[in-house]
Amino acid sequence: GAVVSQHPSRVICKSGTSVKIECRSLDFQATTMFWYRQFPKQSLMLMATSNEGSKATYEQGVEKDKFLINHASLTLSTLTVTSAHPEDSSFYICSARRGSGGNTIYFGEGSWLTVV
Amino acid sequence: AQTVTQSQPEMSVQEAETVTLSCTYDTSENNYYLFWYKQPPSRQMILVIRQEAYKQQNATENRFSVNFQKAAKSFSLKISDSQLGDTAMYFCAFMGVNAGGTSYGKLTFGQGTILTVHP
């Protein structure tokens, strides 16, 4: 079956540094990927839609300059948290849709970010 | 914009019994998908069941079934013969579909319900 892989699964970084999280579709092409954020015991909140070959679309209230998204190929989207602060500590999870109109969504395993 | 509401923060059930998780949603779209996802402590999102709005028949997957009431915008999940492995957080989610039948791909989630199955 389709697999979406996220890396790293856990990362600890110091305040003020940047950290990159990768979301990769392993056996299908994903023109669109999605990035969500989840605080403990809370729901998943969509941060942005990552579009292959074009700029990401950010949800209201999400800082574009802080959460940089790059979707340079049909199988890879990256989320870079810039100048990380402790309040950015969270669980980040990506999803991908097969092809351009698929109605099946595949999730990555998620990434725990801790900013110290 | 659409909203998804899960009004039960926590539920518990005895092993082998049946439990129903509630979900209501609000949308102006006519065509869409509804999902139930399971999120165990590993945080992996596991698709439990999917319902297409234009299908009147309720979806069923083994012990999991839904009661989809489109007019009432209600989408509840029934888990029969509950097992200890069903213990997890459950999310109801909505995904819109455009007039051409293409999904937008992004999901709107409810607040989640923590389900605990007791032995």
C-alpha cells in the first residue's frame, strides 16, 4: 500500500535555531501535501497546503516566514521551523494525496519537535 | 468554511460491548467525504472508515460502522465487540470535493474523543 514517511520522528533543538522536517511519499507521486500541527490531547490543525512546484498556501494565523514549506519534487515536501522557540514545540504531521485528484489521504508517522 | 464537532471528550466501554462516538459537522458544500481516524499513543493516524456524502448507504468495516444522517449533518461511529486495542483517540474529519469530483485533500478535524476499553 501507499506509504508516507516522515523524518525525523523526534528532534530536539535549541531556541533560535532552525529545524527541517521531511515528508516523503514512497510509492506514489503527490502533487499536494498537507502539514498539520497537534498539541497534546488536542486536534490536528491544518497549517498549510504544500504544492509541488509552487508556493505553499498557508492557513490564517500561520506565519509564513516562520514555517517555511518547500515542495521541490513530486515525492518530497519539507517544513522548516525557523528561529524556533519553546512554544513551537509540538507534534507535526504531514499527509499526502495520491495524484492530483485522489480522495485517499495518507499520513506520515509524525514528528515530535521539542525546542529547549 | 466547515466545522466538525465532537461533543464527547472521553468515552469508556467494557470489552466486547458496543460504543457509539458522536460527530456533527457544518458545511455549505454538497459533495464531500467524512472520515473517522484512530490515533493510538504512537500518534499514527489510522483510517477507520470513510463515507462519501452522495452515498446514502452507511459505510461498514468489520466491527466499525457509521450512522450517516446527511440532512442532520451527523456522522456517528459505532464500534461493536470492543477490543482492548480499540483504546485510542478518535477523530471525525471532513474533506470537501469540488464540482468536478476532485477532493481538496485537506481535512478539517473534530476535537477528538478519547476512547478507553476496559477489560
